[in-house]
Amino acid sequence: MKKIGNLVLILMLSTGCSKENVGEIAAVSWSDDSEKIAFLEKNYEEVSSPFDVQVENIRYRIGITDREDQSREYITGSFNHHNNSLNDLARKEVYYKSQSGYFLVRVGSSGSYSENGNIFTDKFEYNFYDPNGSIIHQISKMKNEYCEEYHHTAIPSIRAMPSPSGMKIAVDETTRECELNINILTYTGIFEPLTTERIQGVGIGGLFWVDENNLLVNACPLGRCSDNWNLVRTGEVHSINQEIFESICLSEAIVSSEINSAWEKIEWDSPQNHPSIIEIDSFNYTELGYFKDSNTRTPDNPEDCININDI
């Protein structure tokens, strides 16, 4: 084995190749009380040659720390979710529902690219972990469940979002018929289906719960993604125009796992560093505005704002 290792090293040196271990923080989340930070750590090998750079052996692990990063611990060991690590292109997500006692983590990359007309799909998109790091539920998307007329790597075709308490989970995904299915699960120690609604749209440009009973979904129409908000309740779907959307009382709504209701944002790029907590007033690239040029509003309470339950 030693001879083989030396031979590989000699070949790499002779061809101008180099290998570097890289660590990143792929996603972060506040706990319910904003006292803890959950994070998804990503590690991989970056192999450089005179011609290109290859990423190999991508692995993840989930951890928790406090605001000052004085008590960092990992709840899972390292795991590799992908058969082919080069397909690891989709945005990663983590949500820490500390009161309900689970982590929701997006590890899949389905829909992140297509080749010869075939859209790449992972085995699972989202994993739910208990506080001990065991998988308690998984969400997947099948190869035959994609819209045939539209595919866009930047707009997710499947998203999952827990409610403020974590007792409900919205799972939105594009159907083969190029519409959006809104599936809502309940969680009381087990996951059970509550309701399914369907709305027009082929991608999810924004998705968040205002409270336990009111879900807002920005459903991108076919071929483009402009603000197209829908209010979803059990058994109800209401289209929301931009004027109404900008008038809804949202000051306590959580529109990003990394931004809490006090508008404190976690910024953290490398496990070698500590997280930074900053006050923020920009909500581009959050659930309120997937793109920078969208009509992104601040989740404040405008004068004479509309209560979501009055719509």
C-alpha cells in the first residue's frame, strides 16, 4: 500500500497535480430561541491540474454550537450522500426545530443539471434527523415526476419548510403536469399527511410560514420567475397580488433559517472560523426574494398592515 501511495504522489507531482482538503459551512440555522446554531459542514478534496479543478469525496456532517461558538459538537458522523459527488450542485439547507426535536437537512441535488435530456435525481432530497443524529424521515423525488416542458437549475423543483413550531412541514414540488403540489405533513413524533393543495407554477421562488396555519408560496410561472404569491391553508388557496403581499404584517415571520425574528443573520463560511452574527436589513436571496432584482420587501409591519387571517 505504501508503494502505491508513493506512486500516486509521484504521478501527481510529475503531472503538476495537487490535492487539497477543503472545509465549508454549507448551511446554517437558528434554534427556536436563537441561542443555538445548527450547521451543515461540507468537506471535500480539491484536485488541481494544469487543465482543470476536480472536486472529489464530498462528505457532510451536522453540528450544533452556541452563539459564541464555545460549545461546538457534531450530532452525526461524516456521510457521503451522492453516488457521483460532481452532481452536488443544489443549494443546501438546514432547519433546527429545537422544540419539536429534529433537524431538517437538504442534502439532495435533484434537478441541479440535465444531460442528454435526462434530469439528475438523487435518492433522497431531504433527511430529518433526531437530536442523536438518527434519520427519522426522508423526502424524495422520482425521475418521472418532473415537468417535461420546463427545467431550470436555479429554481428548485422541490422544497420543504417546517412551520414555526416544527409541528407542520410544507413539501412543495413540481408535478409532471407542470403545476405545484403543496403537501403538508404533521409531526407529533411521527410524520403524517395532513392535506394536499395544487397551484399553478413550475418552480418555488419563495416559501415560508407566517404562522402555524398560513403558508406563503411564491410560485414561478412557466419559463420565468416573478413575484406570484399564494396563500395556502388547509383546504384553501388564495392568490395574493403584490400590493396585498407588501401590506401583510410579517414582523415576526421567519423568512430564512439563518435570519431570526430580530433580524440577526448568521454568516459563516469555514469551520476553521467562528460564525459572525450581524444585523441585516437586506432580504434578497431569502424566501422573500429568490433573486436580487425581485420586488423584495422587508418583513416589517407597514402602517395599517393586514393580518394574514383577514385575507
